[in-house]
Amino acid sequence: MDINWKTIASLTSMMIIIQIYDYLDFLKYYAAYLTHKAKTTRQMMLMLASIAFFGAMFLTNDVAILTLVPLYYQLSKHLKINPIFPVIIIAMAANLGSIFTPFGNTHNLFLLTHFDLGIKQFFIMSAPITIINFLAIFLLTRFFPKDKVELSALPTVELNIPSLSLTVFVTVVIFLGIFSVIPMWGSLIAAILLVIFINPHILESVDYSIVLIFMCFFIAVGNINREPSIVNHLHDFIQTRGSTYLTSIITSQFISNVPTTILVSKFSKYVHAIFLGTNIGGLGSVVASLANLLAFKQYRFFFKENPGKYLAVFGGINFTMLIIIGTIGYFLIDFGL
């Protein structure tokens, strides 16, 4: 069977729990609360980037972008800066922060189940690059001016503490299922029971297309795996950690990092090289990560101006960061699995 059903169960559980957090306005609450305390443009962008970075770890880079770009649109009315750079920084922070956990990037879930990684193994891979990534985001926010800002029109968001507490508990259950501490199907059932208890209509908002896309990727890669000429060529091409790492980065630029992860994992045993290559490979082109495309779509929807300039600036910043962080990542792969 080409489909990894544990990955599908993990992904479905994660998509449900993420929609519950979104319904409870968890990220929106803290984003509005913290940015309201900002006194300068630089402080505000550091807070937004930090929320995107850490929020993406648990709620995915997509949700971070969908929450924070609209919030920034409201904030931008009080700022005197071009919105292109802030939106790019929010997207980049979400991409880089999501590396840390299996929840942050969907392809991390696949790597976890495909290579049967434990908690310690996973965080040995993700912790060092996450520290480097946050430092990079922090330095990028230093380019914003220290212009004073005053915010008074942000929407008030209230948290449902009982529902949120129960959601956190079920999140831990899902986390244990992902790391095979408990059966994954038990975690999926817990997620379904929770969403029925809080509001069954949340299930209508779950992005099931991502689950279907993963199933299609599994089937497509399985078909490729049955073509001897392709298999032999790929095996010859990614025999080392370095070649696996570079292949993961380069391929992500053209077909996105999710299908790249599934494809390369079928032909290489170097999980750390694949992990770093596909996650860092989310930088670069606008198609390298679905989150990049989502940020571009959000920018066009809210700001409606200069999409060509956005793509040009996006490419310049992202490819520069890809070279810098990608070089650092190359030296990290020898210290992994």
C-alpha cells in the first residue's frame, strides 16, 4: 500500500485541532494583545514576527499567515511603511518557526511517521536550526524604523478558557499519538470527540484538500517507485547526506517542499538531510512552500497593489536567506541522524 495511513491519521487530527484553535481565536488574541503594547514600528514588527514564528510551531505556518496578515492590514493604517516587507517577514517567520515541531509543517509529520522517529530524535534535528532561524528573523526586524505608533482601534478578543484548556489537553494526546506513545487512531478519535463537543460546524472549516493532496502524493511517488530507470537514477543521485540535502532544497524550489519530502524520502535514508533540506527549502521561490503562495494571495487580497514588486522583493529577500541559512544547514547535517 502506497499510502502511509498513520501520516493521514496524524494529519487529519492536526487539521481538526488547528481549526479548533482558530475558532477559539487563540492566536488572534495574543497577536492583538502583544502588538497593542508596541511603542514603535520596530517593536510591532518584532512582536508580529515572533508571534508568527512561535505560533506556526503549533498552529502551522498557514494559520499563522491567515491570522497575522489580516491583523497587519488593520495595523498598517497606523504605520508609514510599505506593506511589502512586513508581509514577507511574517511569511518567512511562519515558515522558519514551523520547522521546530511536527505540527508546524505537514511534511514534518510524514518524516516522523515514515522514519519512525522518537521525540528526542526529532527535536535534536529541529532545535539547532530553530535557534538560528529566530536569530535571523530578529536581525531582519532591525531594518524597520523606530517610528512611534499609537494603536487604539484593535478589535477586542476574548478567550473561552474552559474550551481552550480542554483543547490543550487533547493537543497533548495528539502529540503523544504522533510520537507513537499511544495509538494514533486514539488521538484521532479524541480530536473528533472534542470538535463535536465544542462545535461540530468546525468540521466544515477543516481543509480536507490537504489530506487528499497527501494521499495523491503517496500514490504518485509509489508509481514512480515502480519505474526501475527512475529509481536507479534517483538512488545514484542522492547517495550522500550532502547530495540528499541539496536535492531537497533545489527540488523544493520547483515542486514545493511537501511533495519533495515524500519523493526524496523514498530513495534516501538520511532523514536529517531531508528534514533540513525541505524545511529550509521553503525559502526561495514563491512555490517552494504553500505558505509562500498563501502570503502572496493574502497580500493581493488586502493591499491590492504592486504584486510584481512584491514578488521581486520576496525573491530577493528569500533567496538571500536561503543561501545564508542553507549554508549553515549544510554544516548541520553531519551532526544529525
